[in-house]
Amino acid sequence: MPQYKVAIVGAGPAGYFAALALQNLQTEELQFSIDMIERLPTPWGLVRSGVAPDHPKIKTVAKVFEKVANEQNFRLFANVELGSDLTIEQLKEKYDAVVIATGTALGKKLGIPGEDLPGSMSAATFVPWYNAHPDFKDESIDLNCETAVVIGAGNVAMDVARMLALEPSELDSTDTADHAIDTFKESKVRTVIISARRGPEHAAFTSPELRDLPKLEHTNVVMDKADIEAAIARAGDAPEKDVKSNLDAMLLISEKDATNHERTMKFQFLATPKEIKGNGRVEEVIFQKTGSEETFSVKCGLVITAIGYEAASLEGIPYEKGKVLNTDGRVNENVYVVGWAKRGPSGVIGTNKSDAADVMKLLVEDLGTPKTSGDITDVITHNRVVTQQHWQAINTAEVAAGEPLGKPRRKFVDHQELLNNAGV
Ligand code: NAP
């Protein structure tokens, strides 16, 4: 019975869905042993460090990941970094196939003057900071200003704006990092402006997220009805289904009776960011009214860009335009890519399931004679590998620490604290 060894690099949704696809493709004649490699001491990728903590339902997909991980043919090697602990060449040599599932960790840049001023940052920093990603725990996030601007009209922009505009005590029952809850409780931000460069008919929000906004209990959500009506007119009689659904949801928001909460989320459309200005830190953003020469300024002390992501490069893997260069997931030799590293940052978590299944079918087509050249355990020299059992110790400890506080878990944020709780 041929037994093929597959290494999956990256323990996020795409990696787990690739492992699941391989498990589903197994037959009497075709068996896999799957080794998943993860740089952090914790798996689950964006489900742990991306999904907004006030949307816990989205995180229930982690149950699927744990089911995959508890199969006999699966091993987790977390706290292992490709590049420093082992190389892609070693994996290629030892495994029948290597699957890159490392996502897109870098925030795209606007490329406008002032973008690097203190007080301006990417969602790629802000989101993992509030989600207790160990690499971002020491970011200095200054919320000592009345107005924040979030640039971008996608679901990440909406997550970021909501986190800034929620009454912070609403986060007590979530798995938001302790340091972030403390900072949000001290926050002076009362107005959060979500700024889109195009009209509402082109916004990348999805309608379930828009429909949730009027349910916020302690935040005013403001959209200008004239903006939405103009967009409906521009979209014409037969807009695409998603566009219509979005515009319907936006019209409802714009028609809602005004509320008088302390915090406000306000949408601004057709505003192209031109410059971020300030003396030593952010003080205003200069926008151009899209399609005209007219400019205007929004005074603010914080700018967060949520305009998409790019893949961080791995040595030995070809990249182009922020993605791993690939043809339908095939990269080169015995290397494959799945998820956002393959397609770019689009779609919901579930999109990665069918995508990974398609790539794993190609991987199986390409298989030759099983290799007998060992595995990752021949290469790693340190003894701080976090295995599935170690991760389960972290997981159990976090859930137990959260329980008396009414949280789904209280995340450990420090790398060493994670390893201590793993028992490694
Ligand atoms: P996205 O959906 O692609 O949205 C990016 C936004 O940034 C777009 O509105 C885009 O506007 C804007 N943008 C790009 N370049 C810009 C520039 N130079 N200046 C101004 N605006 C610019 O990306 P995302 O929000 O990062 O989300 C990534 C994926 O994750 C999406 O598929 C999203 O639905 C998904 N996600 C889902 C959830 C959820 O289901 N709850 C939560 C978070 C994320 P243009 O259209 O004009 O380019």
C-alpha cells in the first residue's frame, strides 16, 4: 500500500482544508501521512488572529480543523519556522509533496505621502494586535484621539471600524487580547469614518456583515441616504445579485432612525486618499472627491488602511504580484500552493475548502513512487516543537482561563507563556 508523505506549511484554514482534502482522497491503495508546519506556537491562522472577536460564530470552523488534526495520519509541528529551522529544499527532498499555505500576511500600502507617520498603520498590524498574535503584542496603539479613519470598503475595514467603535465592555465576553481591551477602554475615539474610494455600488463589504450593523447596541451607524440612492440609480435596473443585496442593506442603514450613542461609525464614499498629514504624527487625511478635482480634509489622529494583503516571501518560492506564482496551485516540482497565498486575499474561510480540494486532486495526479528519504524529524534540531498534544494543552488552558471571565478563551499572548503552557 503506497504511503505518501505530504508537508503542509502554514496551519491556517487553507492548510487544514488541504489536509482534509487529502484525508478524503485516501483509499486502500492511496495513503497519506500529513505533517503540518507552523511558525507560531499556535495553529488556526486567521481563525485565531484574523477573525473579529465579536464574531465568534465564524471561529466554530476550528472544530473541523481539530477533527482533521486528530486523525491518525496527521502531525502538527508548530513553533517551527521555514527558513531558520528547515529549508524548503529539505522539505522537497524528504516529502512527496509540499503544500504552501502561508496566506498573505503583509498589508498593501496606499503609496501616498505621510503613510508612515506615527498613527497610520495597516489592518495587517492592528487586527493581529487585538487578536493576541505574539508578534504584535508590543505594538504601540495610540487611541488618544477623537476621530479615526479606516481606509477601504471591505469586510476587514468593517471589522476594524467596529472594533474601534464598539462600547469596549462588549468585548469583555470575547477572546480579544487583554492588552487590547485595556486600550479600547481608555480609547478617546468616538467617531470612526470608513472611507471608500468608489461608490456604495462598488463596495466590497458583504451583505450579511452590513445587515449586522444596525444590530449594534451602543454604536450609531451612519450612511448618507443620498449617497445610497445615487448608487442605486447608477447601478441601474438589473444590478448583480450581490450588489443589489448590498445596496438594499445600505439603504436600510441609511433610513434607520438616528440614535444617540457616544460612539459613531460613519461611511464616506467616493473619497480617494491623497495624503496623510501631521506634525510628527497623523493629524489629517486629504481626500479627493473621486472623479473630480475637489479635495477635502478629515481631521483625525489615527488612520488604519484595510486595502488588501500580499503574501510574505519564502526563500525558494517564486512570487508575483503578492501571490505565489502558480498554475492552478502547481508551483514547481513537487510544490503546491493553496489559499490566499495562491489566489490572493479574497473570499470567506469556506472558499478555501473547494479551492484546496481542487489543488489536492492535482497533487494526487502528479504523485510518483513514494519517497523513503525521512521526514522533518530528521532535520529539526531544537526541542521546542509544539505538537498537536502540546497545542491541546495550550487550548485547554486558554479555555479554562476564559471560563470564569465568561470568555470563550483567554489567549496567551507571549511566545514563552505559550510554550510554558504547551509544556515544551
Ligand atoms: P477586500 O474585500 O478586497 O476589500 C479591499 C478594499 O480596499 C476595497 O474596497 C478596495 O476598493 C479598497 N482599496 C484597495 N486599494 C485601495 C487604495 N489604494 N485606496 C483606497 N482603497 C483601496 O479586502 P479585505 O477587506 O481585506 O478582505 C479580504 C477578504 O476577507 C474578503 O474576501 C473579505 O470578504 C474576507 N473577509 C470576510 C469577513 C467576514 O466574512 N466576516 C471578515 C473579514 C474579511 P476598490 O474596490 O476600489 O479596489
